[in-house]
Amino acid sequence: MTSSSSITIYRQDYTVPPFLVDHIDLTFDLGPSVTQVKATTRLRHNPESESHDIVLYGEALELVKIVMNGKTLAKSDYATDNGELRIANVPDDVTLVVDTLIHPDQNTSLMGLYLSNGNFFTQCEAEGFRKITWYPDRPDVMATYTVTIRADKEKYPVLLSNGNLVETGDLPNNRHYAVWDDPFRKPSYLFALVAGNLVCREETFKLADGRDVLLQVWVEKNNLDKTAHAMESLKHSIRWDESRFGLELDLDRFMIVAVSDFNMGAMENKGLNIFNTRYILANPRVATDTDYANIESVVGHEYFHNWTGDRVTCRDWFQLSLKEGLTVFRDQEFSADLTGSDSGRAVKRIEDVRTLRQLQFPEDAGPMAHPVRPDAYQEINNFYTVTVYEKGAEVVRMYQTLFGRDGFRKGMDLYFSRHDGNAVTCNDFLAAMADANGRDLSQFERWYSQAGTPRVRLESHYDEKERTLTVSLSQFCPPTPGQTEKQPFLIPFAIGLLDSKGNDMPLRLKGGKDSGTSCILELSDASQTFTFVDVAEKPVISALRNFSAPVILEYEQSDDELLHLLSHDSDHFNRWEAGQRLAARRLVSLTKAVQDGQPLTLDTAFADAFRTVLSDTSLDAALRELALTLPSEMMVAERLDEIDPHAIHQARQFMRRTLAEKLEKEWRDAWDRNRTEGTYRPVPSDAGKRALKNLALSYLLALDNPVYCQMAIEQYNRADNMTDRLAALTSLVHSGCMNRHPEAKALLDDFYREFENEALVIDKWFSLQATSPHAGIETITTLMEHPAFTLKNPNRARSLIFGFCHNNMAQFHAADGSGYEFWSKNLIELDRINPQVAARLARCMDQWKRYIPSLRKPAEQALRHVSEQPLSRDTREIIEKTLS
Ligand code: 0A1
Ligand code: ZN
């Protein structure tokens, strides 16, 4: 579907649905090229609406007939326009029967009903149900569903839908059927159907209230040996939601299905979650520690949606963060709790903040910046963003920071008691938090309505005589598209003070009580001053502890202060932060030195600080690994007005090499001493050791020493798990070893052969090559021609094309514009196949206006070239916003 003019939908234009649906009966006669869908819907006029028109939505449907209250409608009985079908002046109670034909084998968008490896799957969020039948496909229309699936018995032995299986049986012509009944009212976006040749791992599980439930994980046969971790994660999720939020599973059966063609990560369809295989399949041979952790968090995320999303859903799509921000926050807390330690929680927090800064901060400063609750969209699929998800989660976290865990829980309880079974808004959530905690949160609402990352400036003054410390905080939020003026936010600002020995000092605010050793300052005005009294000596300030608000802190601390925090802060997050700030400061100067042709140098004090961290065995390996990982190139770009990708890359490579040289012995020791014992376990302690060991290896390989190439080759050959094997191979490919060691090169082929039948591992194979700083456009083009490459599978397309365009700064931004040309060519081709995935690729050029002039020109050319093509609504919206 291509469009030349796009319609913008505004949040302010929301009106209630004229008709509500009590129940829908769906019958599917499945066939790959033709599927018949019969939808029988009982509709009732909504007393809150003045309109008496039934409005149905449909896309790419072949309408056979519509019968209303027993009468077949003539074409003149309804009007269709732009995907809407309107039946005017309808009586209060009606039954509609809609017969349609659809063509799953032609559906490459992976929305609605489609085929993957010959099996049927659906994806209905946000507006995919309208590709199945004409229906009031909007989240505030909630109905109970009965679904009958009929299909060939041999080809599709398994027939699944939401809810409970109530009947099965045989039909003539080797066909069979199943009837599913979902007693929970749900919007159409939560409908799901799966039919095919699948097998499952299943278990009966006892809930806290003593009920037994059936848990199933469905996959293709060859993947059954990779389902144990997903099942474990599901059981952990159920237990966690019971104990942390008192929320129980409301179904007798909970199913997860893995599919290899999927646009996103996973989908929370009621009782029938559908997952990208990437977030289900794992065993030590094929999955890395990161894969294991992601699976746990995504399984949790989808499960938690059962309450925050399914039981209480969104009134309209502008409220998407109501369910997504909240559910991401819940999955973050789940993963953090599961680590079972304070340092584990800190590791998780650091990783989450890294994602936010690396992906969401640039979004909030670019052409697609939008509030957590957007005001307008052309294509809702473009708003499944890091702002709605990750910044939304930070907004939810701030309630917890303000009210504590207990206050937050009270707010959640009130939210469910008020809204269970309904479709509501972000303001309803805010009101529940405010009322449960007796607090006026009207100012807090600005976190939902204003886009942009606020900047908070900190200035301090210590008065030795008075023994007081004044902390002045001021806030400013830069303009974003459509929002030039911003009002001050309510910012919870966590702070602590360290004495010269590095100990936390007791805190007391003027006129206040003792506040322990960490307290939350509430910044609500444009600027405010806070005075701490009885401050025994000039402290080093630990500001914005645990990243208590999604802001950019502007606080000039000296190297000495940062080094002090790096060695002593009791807040693990801020220890890490101090190291990152020391490194980032130097990376910015080094980048400038590269641009000016100045010699590059790195001070000893900095290298020594890194050495101290690396050798500090009292610190968890995982925390050391995070502290010793340099800010990414993207992160450095964020700190510069103008982006010079090559200079940034060279600066960072220089820093890596220098740290490798200066700390060579310590890296070697780290590699030697962090080997894990016994059989592979994806637990945080072992994963942390592997991460540190593999970071050490990658630093050592920066030294261009054949001894280390050999070491990596041996690690690859000896590895009994994918984490170590992939790390060795990636380090080899990304270092100079590849060109000098034929043996290293052979490993790439070996890896391919070994894992030829494991699609997810072949994705890794493509992606590790696409992200190599040595992979020029020729390498990428050759890989595109590889028989295993296809644009049709989103995971595969992402591994190679996104890997190159998004995660290979040095090569993508080639001076001759060849990277941008590659981008535009593939974007145009992909858009014809799958608009949703294409629109994500389009986002690679978000930052083009900040590129150095020599790159801006070819970038603009590529963008203009794309904009001149016929494009989907998805891609058109992004390209137009990027160019504007
Ligand atoms: N609600 C899902 C994300 C999701 C959104 C759209 C999709 O369409 C292809 C698929 C999944 C989640 O947050 O997990
Ligand atoms: Zn979600």
C-alpha cells in the first residue's frame, strides 16, 4: 500500500465509539491463498454517543457480504471511504454478519493473518485486525470472543486462539476444527490465532491461590530443545507479579508461541502471547547471556501486560504509554529483582539508562521528538518508540521514586480497583497515583505532554564557617517540533554527599529532619535553592543518584571529584557514571584533536583510574565490565554539536588501543581469572565474569599482537557456549587479526557451517560482519547476495542492513555517500515488502542535519531520492519529518 497524501490524527479529536460490541463470533476457514472469515457481531448503541452510525474499519479485504439483522445489505446501504465502512442511522441493537476473503500468502507486511514457514499467525496491534475483517477496530471497543478455526488436519494439526479450548472435532475432506472461547472482554488488537505444525513444552503450575494452570510454549519441532528457559522465565514472571503486585493469572491456560517472521519483539494477545523466536529460543549452544537475559525480560513483559494492557487497556492509541511505559517499568523491576543482589539491580539500572541515553535522548532531540503521550500521528506504528516505551518507563519510575515502593503499590491497587476491565488514559493512571498518595500531581502531567529531554544545571557553594552547602538547581527544556515553549517539570532529584574519605555524609536540609545519606530534592520551579546544614567538610556531590529522573545533568565536576566518586560512591550507578563522564570528556577532546590534526594523547591519571577499577576484585565482574566499556560512538555524538563520525571513531579507537597498551597485564589477568567453572549457567554472576573476560579479550585484540589472535582462536575452539564463541569471533572479525590470520578467517566459514540450520545464529553471523569497522560497502553488498540473505524476514533484514546503517558509524558514513545510497536503495525495496520494518530503517537518518557539511549533502540527496518514490504511509511520515 502506498500513499502520496497522509492524514494526521489528533489526540484532541477523540470521540467515543457510537456502537459497542458485546460479543463476536469468528469463524476461519483457513487456506494459504484464500481464507474465509465470517464475523458475527452483536452491537449495541453507546448511550454516550450522539451518532447512530456504525463505523467499521477494513484494509486489503475482499468483502463478500454484510448481513444486518438478517437482511443482506446492498452497496447503497453503506458508504466506504479510505478504509472506513459506515452504516448510517442504525437501530440500538443489531447483529452484523460480515463475510470476507483474505489472502495470507500475499501478506508480506506481517500484520493481520500471515504465513511463516507455512504456518498461520496473526498480529493485530495496533490496527491489524482490520486486515482480517471489517470491525470497529479501536481499543475502546471491548468484546468477548468465540473463535472457530477450520483447517486441513495434516498440515495444521494445531489450532490455537485466545481463552479456553471448548470443542474440537473432525470435518470432511481431511479437515478438522477447534472452538476457543475467551470470557474476558478485549479490544480487537489482542485477538490472536495460530494454526500449524507445532509442538509444545507444557507444565501444570500452581498459582498462589492454589489453582492449577496449564502453561505451554509452542514452537516448530526442531526448536523444542530451546524452550526450557522461556518456560522458566514464565514461571518466574507469574510468581513475581503475585508477590510484588498481588496480581494473579486469571486464565486456566497460558500459551506462548514462537514465530520466526515477526515485526517486533513479542505481542501480549490475551492468553496467547506470540513471540519473535529471538525472544524465546535458547540453549547454551545457540544463545548468548544477553539472549538469555532478553528472553527473561520479554517473557516477563508480555506476561505482565495481562494486567497492564489486557485487563486495563488504552482508550486510544495516544495513550499507548499507559500500558507500555508501565509494563516496561514492571519488566525492568522484575529483571532487577531476579538478580537477587544490590549490585545486580545496579547492573540492570545501568543497562536500562544506557539504552535510554543512546536511543531515546537522540530521538527526543531529533525530528521525530514527541511527548510520551503523543498529540498527533499519521501512522500509529511509527509511535512504538523508545520515548513511549523507555521514557514512559522512566516516568512511571518517578512515581515510585516520589512515593516509595509502598506508595507506588497503593497507586497500582487503586488503579486496578477503579479501571479493571476498562480502556483508560494516562491521566487516569496519574490520578490513581495522586489520589492513593494524597498528592496533587497536576504539574507531573507535563512529563506526558511535553517532549524533549530537560537539562538540569547544578551549582553548589560550601560555606566553611556556617557549615552549609547550598545546591542550586535550574531546569530548561529545549524546543521540539511543535513545542517551542516548555513549562517546568516536577523533577525528583536524588542526591548524596561524600566526605574526603569517600564515606556518605548524613544529610539534613535546613528546617528539615535528618534525611539519611541520600535524599530526594523536588525541583518544581525553573530554579530553586536547597540548603544542607551541619555539613562537616566540603563534600563531593553525588548528583542524580540512580538516575532519579530522565534528564541531562549539567554539572561541571573536576576530574578529581569524578575520580573520588568513581572509587567511593555508595551509589553504584553514580560510580559507573563518574567513569563514563571521565571517559566522555576525553573522547570529546580527542575527537576535536582528530579533526584539528593534533597529536592524540591520553593522561596517565585516567588510565590509572581504569586500572584500579579493573583490578578491584571486591567489585562484581559485571559492574567492572560496565565501568570499563567506553561510551559508544553514538553517545559521544550526542555530546557534540556537529557529528563527525570518522573523527569520533578514530578517537574512540585510539582510547581503546591506549588503554589496551597501558593495562595489558591487567587485561590478561582479567581474561585468565574470569573463566567460569563447570557447565554453562546463564546466571548473573557467571554472565558477569564472561562479560568481563570477553571485554578483556576485545581490548587485547586491539593490540595487533598475534599472540592474542591465537588466544581468541583458541577461545572460539574451546567454547562450550555461544557467549564465549561469539565474543571470540566478533573480536577477531572486528580487529586486524582477520586479515593477517587465515585461520581466523576460516572461523567465519566454520561458524556458518556449524549453525547453518539455526536461523537466529545466522542472524548473528550477518550482524557481526555488518558491524565490523573493516566492513566496507563491498563486504555488505557481497553479504546481501548470500543465499541465506532475504529482505522478507525482519530479523535477517535487521541483522545485516540495520547492523550496517545503524551500528557501523565508521563505514555507513563513508565520505562518498555510498552508505547512504545503500540505505535508500534498500529502504525503497523493503518498503514494498514490509512498511513497518522499512519505517524503522528510515529512522537511521534522524540526525542528518547535525552531520558535518560534507556528509549533510549526500545525506540530503539520499533522503530526497526516497521522498520522490511512492511510499507507504509509515515510511512517508518518517521521511517527511526527517526532511522538514
Ligand atoms: N505490544 C507489544 C509490541 C508490539 C506492537 C506492535 C506489533 O505489531 C507488529 C507487535 C508488537 C509489546 O509491547 O510487547
Ligand atoms: Zn509492551
